[in-house]
Amino acid sequence: MSEILFEACVDNVSDAVSAIKSGAHRLELCSRLDLDGLTPNNELIQYCMAQEFPFKAMVRPREGDFSYTIEEKSRMAETIEEFIKIGIHDIVMGAIQNDKLDIDFIRQLASRFPSIKITIHKAIDHSKKLFEDIEHLKSIKQVVAILSSGGSGTAMQNRDVLKLMHQKCIPDIQLVIAGKVTQNNIPSLFAATGCTQFHGKRIMEDS
């Protein structure tokens, strides 16, 4: 499975070191994984930049739902601006409005920061207009990936939905599968969906 990419989600330097040593190909940097991941701290960012190891950085200002106020959206934009200033262009974000992705906000960020590469995180799993949202995202060139479990539940439970999502995304957007992904179930998920990129907190573990 040489074509498979493993992305490890980490919220501290120790876990970043372990993931790299274990063979992860890319990291997603966060803080507070106990809250499903918030914007990462400077220590973790600086370590990974010093290692020159591929990573994406989370932009999420608080725990809870993904419906953001004007002030919170402004903070997210400020975070992206700060990331760009230090050379980070690969970001992970998402926002929900009226039970679907906040496409207008995503477009605004893409227009304001044309150099960024956006991965839409699992906020999309809360959308009631999943495939409609994907179609909109395909028209935003800065959106390069979607991170998803295919809805509530695990990737294995939702593998049929993930297959349909993958078919909808290609060739414009890379679908990255998340949701209790381990080394043990990646072969089955690959066979069921055709996806080649996988994400998880325990992505390099067997179970």
C-alpha cells in the first residue's frame, strides 16, 4: 500500500515526535484533542516548522459547535493571517450555518487569503446538505481536501457514504478519511472507498 498517506493528528510535541518516528507522512497540528482539536499552540508549530515536516494547522477558535459569530470568524481570519506571516499556508477549518457548510464564509477566506490551501474538517459531517456542499467546495480552488467520517459514527460504519463522497470529490478535492482509523482497518477502508489518505489520532497504531 505504498500509495497510502497517513496523517496523524497531534496536540503536543511528544506525540508529534512519536508520529514522525512511527512513519506518519503528514501531521495535523491542534491543541486540546480532548475537545476534538482547537488552534495549535506556538510550541508545536515551531517544532514542526523546525523539522521541516509536512503539516496542516487547525483553525478552530473554541470547542463546541461549528456555527460561529462574526467576532469568532474575525478571530479565525486573524489566525490565518498570522499563520501566513510565518509561512503556514495549509490550514484546516470548517463552519456551519443553517445545518450546512457556511460556504459564504469559506469563500470569503479563500478570496482574502488566495495563497492558502484549505482542508474542510469534520464540520461537514454535521451538514444536512453533504453532497450539495461538496459541489460548492469544488468551485473554490483553495479548497484542496475534505476530512470526513461520512457522517456521525466511524469511517467503517460509513464506508459506503465515504465511497460516494470520494466519487463526488474527484478530481478536484482529496477526501481524507477519519473516524477511528487505525492500521488494522485502513486496508478495508481503502478497498471499500478507493481513498488513499487517512487521518487519526491513532493512525499509526494497530487498534
